[in-house]
Amino acid sequence: MATAALPTALETARQHHARNDLLHAAEAYRQTLQSDPRSQAALLGLSLIARQSNQLQPAFRMAQAALAAGPGSALAWSNYGDMLMALHQIPQAQSAFRRALMRDSELAPAHYGLANTFALEDDFAAALSSFQSAAKLAPNFPEFHFAQAFAHGKLGQHREAIVAYRRAVTLRPGFASAWLNLGVELIADGSDHLAVLCYHQALAAAEKNTNTRISTLLNLGHLQRSRRDYPEACYRYQQALTLAESNCKARLSEIHVANTYFHLEQKQFAEAWQSLNAAEAADPTGQNPEVPNARGILLLADQAQSRVPQVSHLRPGIDAAPMSDSNVQAAIAAFQQAESLGHKTAASNRGNALLQLGRCAEALAAHQRALQLDPHHPGVRYNLALTQLRLGDFTRGWPNYEIRWQFREVHPHPRRFHQPRWQGEPLTPPATLLIYAEQGLGDTIQFARYLTLVAERLTTQHSPGAPHLALEMWDSADTPADQATRIHLVFEVQPPLVRLLTPLLRQLTVEHPNITTEILSHGAPLPDFTHHFPLMSLPAIFQTRLATIPARVPYLVPPLTESRLGVPSFFLAAQEGRDKPTPRIGLAWAGNPKYRADHDRSTQLETFLPLLQLPNIHWISLQKGEASTQIARIPPEFAPSDACSRDCDLADTAAVIANLDLVITTDTVVAHLAGALGRPLWILLPWQSDWRWMQDRLTTPWYPAARLFRQSSANNWSELIQRVVAETHRWQQTRQLTVL
């Protein structure tokens, strides 16, 4: 009867190694070397065990010995590359992996190792290619799919990253880091509701992995913070803090930084500073770049909070002083410190701080530097785009502005359609193009002017045929055959704009008879369409430059249908008993309080009191929302007439503005509405205004009838209003001469 052969020492070693029994595996490898001192397999095995045990120098010597025993072995070169990587000798490791692939181009670990060298150099495009090769050669290794997904994410390719992470967790359901990163990518792709499920999977899989648990708890806190669910965010941060205090004190500084932002978003400044101080105390070597970066952000927030408009004009002789820029200077220094420690986006934060000081050229350079350091970070490119647009560099600014669709602070849940995005080409009937508004009401009014260019482009290749009467947007007399010969343009806008923008759509059918139009309120069911396009991307598609801004005004007119208010009765009453018409000037002083920079652009009605005290002017309030209640705080003899606080929509407001001689407003939707109506307009801007008003200009190419009045220093409303008072007096004198 034959007996089975006993396993050799090398086979025994491999069996122990496969079971992660490193001690017995090492003994068996040494037994192999006793009989064969040049056994490459045993030397490679011992090298791997030493590396797994974090004994890098012994592991390196074994790798060298294995390579000497068989320099033609691709596996030996790959293992040697791994050891060089562990010793941070990246160029040498890259060379070793290339030698391995020269000997065996299908050795997956060599592709994987080479990819890691590229990743350490931040060359994620090259890394991705090699990671993909490794995954293709060894498709059942979840680590290879994980690495491929990581590279996709670094390149901003979030959907591809999601696919690869899903493959990794399919192959290994307990792959905690893959679940964690899958959640991160889902948020980046606008699917945060799915991210929560992934984070819970990561927590379940990382029961014994403290670092991964802390990272997952922090990400859960970040997600709940973004949803303004502060109690849940606090709970998750506290869980992370408790875990770190017990098992991983190296993560304490990072957690305290997260708590800094947690308090800052709730305007709890004292608590935010306490958390930042705790973060600094937990980082005694001062090597965590997130700490100075957070300090810079907190300093800027402190500065912004100090700029909240102060009520002072009701007390003669007392005024809010212009704010010091000391906090901004300190923030810039903090961001520079963060940069020196390797923080990649701190340069972009520094650029924003420099903008607050009006140092635009330096700000632009800072944003460009940030993009060099992190070319796929959406927030970095977005900040650069706004600075380029502010400086009039539309050639670069508009294309870069497209990154907003990947920037979750602008579009947390971007809209997605199965239909293709329009590329600016003429369409063939019966195509239907959906143009949809985004962001604020003022943005929609400002960029609605582009619909005329859209209509021209859509029909470039089509002859309109014989002239005929304008088509109503909902012309039920159109036969299916008629509709099949025309292009349909659908414009989806915010509900307060539907009635206002209806005449613009109708006019398009007059000028372009082979187009039919339709205007929809956001939230209404969409019709069938063949192409789609976001409104604020139209300047990019038409390659708008300063000289080519569509600036013909008015491009909006009040609807012909009777508005709720029509011409308010007090307009007529104010003229009774007067030889000359009293000028009617509209006022608006506050924008949407939900806008993150509203504290800079908006003020109180009391700020306008020196204007309201000017004689022989009928002041009309165009203010909407809660700010309109401030009229009651003004002495009755100076209070403006309330014309718009109860408007049904902006068509009512347009009807009022059409009857005014002048509109004076801060940066609000009223500014855009008056500008689009072609009415005389004065826009009062903060020291550093929104990008669309550009820098240091007294006029705007967007609204030719408008003048810009800028603060001379931060928060200096008083000096600005005094200039407007003087200019209003001159305007009155000129108007009187004109009337005479």
C-alpha cells in the first residue's frame, strides 16, 4: 500500500503563511533555507513576514537576498519594489517595478506596486492606468478594485469610483475601508441618502479597527452637519472623541477641528474657539495642517460676524465704524502656515481672504497655486472661476465655472437626466430643449437674456418660411404635423418668475416662427424633451466675453395682463396739488437671508435714513420678506410707501418698477429686475461685492442703465450712503432742469 509523501518544509511554510500563522511559517522557511540557502521562495516568504511584522530592515535584506538568488525573477523584483516603497525610496521602487514588468508584463502585483508609486507622486492618471491593469489581471482581488476606485475619486470621476468600490465590497463584504470610501464617493456624486447605509456597513465591518471606526464616525458627523441635523452630528463627533481618547489619541486633533466647524456653522464662536484650542493642544508638534487652516477660517468668520449691519442712523452723530482688517491679515498668515505643512486647499482659502482686502492679483495667484496642488478639487476650481470672472477673464472663467456641478456647496443634489446635454448645436425638428434655472431669482433674471441667442442657435440651419402671426406658447390649434416642423423650447423657472418671464418666451415665437415655447414652474411635471441645458452655463456655450455680453435692455417688460397692484393709488395721490411731478424712487435694502454672504450685501432700512430725509422725493419700498417690516421702525414722516411686501410674484414688482423714476437697491433680485426692465438703477455694493459686479467698476456691462456705488471700506455703509445722498441731490437738480 502506497503512503502519501510528507509535505516539504517549503510547502508547510506556505500553508502556515496562508493561515496567517507567521511564527510557524517563518520557522518552516528557515528550515527550507538550511537545506537550500538560495531558495528564492523561502527568502521571499521571510521578507514578506518581516514586512508584515513591521521589521523593515530585515525584510529589505531578505528581499535583496531573494533578488540575488534569481535576478531574472519578476516576482523578486516586485517584492524588492515593495520594500523600497516601504522605505520611502519611491524612484528606486518605481524602477524595480518596471524591471519586474519587463520580465513579466502580466504580473498583477507589479502593476499594483507601480501604480502606488504614481499615487504617492499625486499622478493619479498614471496610477489609475496601472491599477486598472492589476484589476484586469487579478479581478478577484478586492484591494485592486479599491485602489482603482481611490484613483478615480482623486480624479473627480465619482461614478467610476462608485462602481469600483461596489466591486470591492462585493468581493469582500467585510471590507470596511471600501464601504467608508464608497459613502464618500456617493456624497460627492450627490447621493448622500445612500452614503448613510455605507457608513453603517463600515462601522459594522470595522468593529476591531479603531482608525476606520473613527473615520466613519467623523464622516457620519460631517454628513449630518451638512443636513443641519446638529444633534445627530454632535452625537457622532462625541462617539469619535470617546473612541480616540481611549484608543487613538493621535486622532484627537482631527476630531477637535471637526467640532470647530460644527460650532462655527451654528455661530457658536466661543465654543468654536474652545474646540480649536483643544485641537492645538492635541497636536503639540504643530504638524497637523488642518489646525492652522481651521484657525484661518474661524478668523474670517469672526470678521464676517463683526460686519453684521448696525442700526445707528436713528441716533445722530453715532455711526458704525468701518471694520479693521486685522482678522483677515491673521487669517492669511494662518493659511500660509497650513500651506507650509502641506495643506492643499489652504491656498484657495488664502485667495478668498486676499479678495476681502481687494488684493485681486494676489488672490488669483493663490487660487492658481491651489489648483496646481489639487487640480481635481471642485471647490478650488470654483473659487478660481469666480475670481477669473470678477477680473473679466471670461475666456477661462466660464469654462471653470462649470465645476459648480461637482461642488456640493453649490449643488448638493445635482439634477440628472437620461437625455443628452445640449452642446450648442442647431437642432432638427421636432426636438425639444429644456432650459432650467438654477440658484437664485436674480441669477435667473440676469441670464434669461440668453434665450434669444438660444433661439437663434437652434434655428441656424432652418429657414423660418413665410412670416405669420406669433404662435401662442400653448397654441392648441397646432396640428401634430405643425409641431413636427418646429423646435420646442421649454424654460423651467422658479414660481415667482413664471408670469414675469412669459412675455419673453412669447416674443421668441414672434422673432423665430419655427420655434414654439413653453414656460414651467419648477416642480411641475416636465414634458418629454430630447435635450437639456442649465441656464447659467449659457455664457460658456456662447463663449461670452466682456464685449459680447447680450446687453440690450429692456429684455423684460411687465406682463400685459393686469397685475394685482397695477399702479398703486399713492403714486397718483402724491401728485395732487403739485406743479411738477414729485420723483418716485424705489428702495430695496436686503436680499435673501439664506444666502451665505447676505451679511455683506444687505443692510437695515435705518441705514437709508439720510436718503429718506431728503425733501421732495416720494420713496417707494420695493422690499419683500421679513425685512419689509423694518418700515415700521422709521419715523412716519420719513417712512417709504410699502408697494411690494404683499406682491404675488415678481411680475407685480415689475409693474411698480415700471412706474418709478429711479431704483436704489443693494445687491438683490430687485437690482436684476430693474436692470432687465431698463430702468435707471443705482446698485449699492459692499466693499467686496459678488463676482458679477466685477472689481472697481462704476458701471456694469450686464445692465447699461445701472450705476454701481461701492463701499470705500468694509462695512462702511455710512460713507456710501452719504455719497448716494449727494448724488441723489444732483440727480434731483438735473431732473428739475429737464422738467423745466
